[in-house]
Amino acid sequence: MEIPNQVKRIRKAMVTIVEAVNLKKTYMLGKVPVEALRGVNLKVENGDFLSILGPSGSGKSTLLHLIGALDKPTEGKVFIEGVDVSTLNDNQLADLRRKIGFVFQFFNLIPRFTARENVELPMAINGLNKGERRKRSEELLENVGLKDRMNHKPTELSGGEQQRVAIARALANKPSFLLMDEPTGNIDSKAADDILKLVKRLNKGKGITTIMVTHDHRLASQAERTVHMLDGLIVQEKVN
Amino acid sequence: MKVSDILSYSFSAIKLRKFRAGLTTLGVVIGIAAIVALLSITQGLQETITRQLETGLATNTLIVSTSGGFGAGGQGGANSGFKLRINYTKIIDELSPDIDVSAAIVQRRGWIKSGRRELATTIVGVDFAKYADIYSSTFVNESGRIPLNPESNMIVIGRRVNDPWKNETLFCNVNDDVDIIWTNTTTFPMENETYSGVVTAVLKEVGGFGIGGPSDSSIYIPLSQAQSFFRTDECSQIIVRLKNSDKVTIDNVSKAITDAFSNQVSVISATAVLNTLTSVFSVIELFLGGIAAISLLVAGIGIMNIMIVSLMERTREIGILKALGMEGRTVLLIFLSESVIIGLIGAVIGIASGWGLANVVAIALGGGGAFMGNGAAGAGGIVITPLLTPIVAIVAFVFGVGVSVIFALYPAWRASKLKPVEALRYE
């Protein structure tokens, strides 16, 4: 078996992809301040498959948004590949997000675009020309097992298929890591298993660093490492 | 993101809401069409009138009349008892070597009677030889012959007196015996006076009107006959032809004439009339253009409205785009280019349909016949040919696209400033 060796080789480099230092986030819910994060420390190395587990309201989505450079912390710092996110302006943040592969619970595909066009979109945003986009989107969709469905629109695809399109889209710009927010939360269990297999294959086979937020214990245990969150804090961390 | 990709993205968003985009475009179309139609009709009208005037009164002629008559303020000419007399042409001829010839015109409202029918007309007494010399392009016979040494009963008639209804149902023709009638208001009670004459010539159609120059709805009788028939030695106007038509000559001669008559006459040059007309028309154009611009403004508000609705509907989509790494300015450009596409299509269709509308209106008015007709003969209509100058087309185009951009700026800016997390959470 070649693949585990490859993973090991990557592991050896031990490059920190994501680091959260004393992360705090306070929202204003009307006039009431809500502390969503109360000091979170987290480190994700290259090739990791980390799951963040916690009930709703535990702050896991907030953490995901901060790690994904979609939002800014009230206190503390997020480093992505060593870059302090808080020092970046809006345009630099946008550029940074191109290196992050988002997968959302509700897929968030553009309904008027076909599967292939959806996969091409991040590459278009990144300024790739049409030829390259076509070629790569075909490869990616083939990789997630949707080669024969690529000219279908999201409404013509099942939930599992849509999520696979979303994963292909997340991989389009060769991201540093995948960030998945309840990726199986909206699809049936059979399709969920397929998705999970796909994610594991990508992680093990291609060494793609993956961070997955979920409230499903069964799903979380599939990752190499799980952190439990409760009330805005990491309360437990274990290697599966 | 490449410009072509931005455009195709915007286009796909428009295509998704065809009906709504169509209505928004219609707003722009109406605004632009109104501007183009109004301006091209006005410019066509100006062009037509200017051309008519240029043929009707040669640019090297001056028209002398009592100053009160033309309302030149402060002179008190009309009240001072000053009368312009026929024999003043002799004085005027001596005033400047630049003066070629001058001719007096005696003019009264009256009727011409042929058989049992009567037609209201303007009776103009002129020296046929001089008048034909000055208006060599318009005082020309269509049929018959204009006598240069006319007998007193000879009459030259305008084309609309010959054929008032433009359908070859002739009122009178060459060699017909006619009666000329006018009402003498100086006697009490007023009295209709009549003499019999014979039509010796019909003028070629002049079209429209001419200040001082020949008119289709007038009849022309020898000056001496007019003097005795109207029992007057006063004239309405004296037409002066100059050897040159440059501004200096016109100004010098005008001043010489007004000075000679102690400011009791006013001198109007064709050039001055044309200039006045041009400035009047620019005011009209500005006014009409302004009214049309209001409809474009309404279209602009429509665009803004639709873009804000679109912004609401697509908040989540914008969140996705931002999560995928799209910069705020690219979001701004996508929204602006949607509006620009609408503006472009609207402007092009608007210019085309405005031009079409102008032609329809022109045909409707031209067919109506009596638009801007002069005289009681009534049928001296002007046919307007709408004129779409490149400037009007370009201005309309720039306006259409400009309005679309300006009114889309705010929604586009708001879209570009959306926070990714909040946009993604938006339901």
C-alpha cells in the first residue's frame, strides 16, 4: 500500500495549517451580548482530519467561520498557513478564502448553474481561463463520481450528489484545507456514508487537510481526531 | 475574475428573471425613446423652418418696417405718427453703395372671388420686376407669365390660391377673371371695395412661409394698382437687397437705415431672424429634452428598485460568492454590469423606437396638412422630416447607460459590502 506512506511523508513535515489562539467571539443578540466563543485554542497540521463535535449553540459554527476567514474574532488570533488573519483587509481576506474549500450543510450551489458550472465558478473567480476550468472541473467531477451528471442543474440532482458537487467545487482551487459544516446534515444516511467515504479517501489518498463540524457522534468518530465543544470552549480532545 | 466572466455571470442572472428585466428595460426604452423622438422632431422642424426661411428670404436681404410694428421696445415708433412710405425706397437706395435694390410692399387682408367662390387671402402690392429680381428663386411662375411691366389689372397668385386643397381642384387658374375685395376700415360705415383683374401667372410652390418673401397663400398685384386701390402711399415693409451678405455689411447698412429714419424704423435681417429662431429652438429643445429626461429619471428609479430587490433575493448567493473568494469590487462590478446590460439594451431599442415614433408623428402631422399653415388659404403645410443627429443619438445613449450605472451604484455598493457570514445565514 503506497498511500499510507505518502500520508506519513506529509505528516513528517508537520506544517501547521490552521492555528487558533485564545479565540473569543461575542455577538450582540439585540442588546444582549452572547459569548459564542470564550477562548478556544486549536492547531491543525497538514494532512489532519479533525472533527469538531458539539451540540447546537456550542460555538462550533462560529469557530468554523473564524477559521474560514468569513468572520473576525472579538479577541484572539487565527493563523492560516502562518498568516495572521486579523491583519488582512477585505480584499486580502477574499484572496485567502480561495485557498479554503468550503462545504456547507445546505450545499449552497448556484441553482441556475449546472454541476460543472458550479465547480468552475471558484476557478473563474480566481481568474483561470475557460479551457483550464473545463478540464479541471471534469477531472474533479469524475473524482467525486459525477462525470455523467455534470450537465445537470442542482435541482436535478439528489442531496448526496449535490454535496459531492459542492466537494468538487471546494477542491477547485487546490485549497490548503477543506472546511465542512455539517456536510451530511441534510442528506440520507446511505448518501451520508458515501460522502464520508469520499472525504476519507480525499484525506488519506491525497492528503487533503479536513476540518469537519458536526453534532453527530458517529460521524465525528470517523475522523482521526475529535474536539468536543460546549458553551464556547473546547472541553475534550481525543484521537480516534 | 475576468471581465468576460463577470459579464456572462451578470447575463445569466438577468436571464433568470427575464420578465422583470424586460420591464426594467422597458422603462429605459420609454425614457430614451421620448428623448430621441422629441429632439429629432424638434430638430427636424428647425431644419425645415430654417430651410424654408433661407429660400423664403435670401440671406442678403433686409426687411425695413416701422419699429412699433416689430415691437422694438422704447422707440415709441408706432405712436410717434411715423409712417413708412413707398417712395422711401429712393432714400434707402442712396444710403449705401452696398445696397443693390429696394422694393416696397403694400399688404392688406382681403378676398379673391372667382365665379361664386371666395377665398380669404393676403393682397400684396409689389413692383413685379424688383420683387422677381430680389426673390429670384421663389417669385417664379409655375404657369402663365409674370409680367415685368404689368398692366394694372394683372394678378399673380400663390400656388395655394390656385389649388387651395392640394387636390388639383383649382380655385382659379391663369387667364381667369377674378374679383379682388378688401374692407376699407377708414370709412364709416366700413365698406367693401372691389376691382376686377385677370390671373396672369401662378407661382411655384414655396412651401411653408417666408417673412417678406413670396407666400403660397398670397396674391400679388402691381404696386401702383395697390396704391390706388388701397388709396395709400404707405407701405408695410421695404425689402432691401445687399450686394454682400457678410455680417459687417448687414450691420453697417442696418445702422445707416435706422439712422436715416431717426430710429423710427426697425431693420431685420434674414440672418438675425435665423439666429433668433435658432436660439428659440435651443430653448424648446432644452425644455422638451428636460421633460423626456424626467421619464428617464423614473426609469432610473425603477432600475434602483429592481436592483435592491435583486440584492435581497440574492443575498445568500452573494455570501456564497464571497465564501468562494470573490472580492467586494467584483460583486460590485457584477451588479453594475447587470444594470449596464439593461441600460445598453434599453438605449439601443429606445433610440430605434424613438426614431420610429418621430417618423410616425411626422407622417401623422404631415398628413394632417395644415400644421403650421399660414394665411387663411390655410393649406400651406410644412412636412417635417425628423432629424436624428449623431449628437442626439450619442447623448441619448450615454444618458441611458449613465442613468443605469448611477442608479445601480447604491445597490451594487451595498451588495459589495455584505458580510459573508451574515449573507450566508440569510434565508
